[in-house]
Amino acid sequence: MLIDRLRRNPEKKKKLAHVIAGFVILLHAFERYESGHASYLFFAVAGIVFMSVALLHAVIERKAPWIDGVFFVIEAALSFLVAADYFHMGKKALPYCYLAAGIAQLVVAFVKSKKGIRQHKAAQ
């Protein structure tokens, strides 16, 4: 049922991707805060920004259609940063999940850039 709704409305699918990324980054910020690291503030700000992007996605994309790909690249960079942090902490499996998420986000950004280039050329 949820999958059918997402298929019919691609705007919700894009919004959901940013909500999930923001939520994961906010969870990491909370974990960093509890462990006493000062980097929690950086992750908290990034998570809030991604949640804001998700809430205002339709408005932002109308003004700057390229912004979606940019945010996917930023989300990928944060995923790689979290993975490196977990590798440094000695975690075993969790860093690989973040690496996979970062790679997926880069793939989505690449695909979106190719679509944007094609749409731009078709409009000329």
C-alpha cells in the first residue's frame, strides 16, 4: 500500500529519502552526544537541514531543480564520515551499512545528474 502510493507520487519518494537520511544523521548526532564527543553538533545541524529539505522539498526543487542531487552527494559524504567514525570505534558490521548507504546515495546523485542533463538538452 505504501509502495503503491510512492510509485504514484515521485515527490513523496524523494521526500522520504531525505527524511530517512535526516533521521539517521540525527540518530548519529544523539549517539555522539551521549558518548561526549563534540562532533554531535555538526551532525545535529546536518540532520536538521536534511529534515528541512524534506519538508520544503517541492518548493526548493521548483526554484533549484539541481538541488536534489547536491543533497544526495552531501548525504553520501556524511554516510562515509559516519562509516569512518564507526570503523575507528572498532564496530564490525555497522560501518558497512553506512558505506552501502553512501554508495547508493552517490549512485542516485549520478542518475539524477544524467536525467537533469538530458532534460536540459531536450529543453534547448
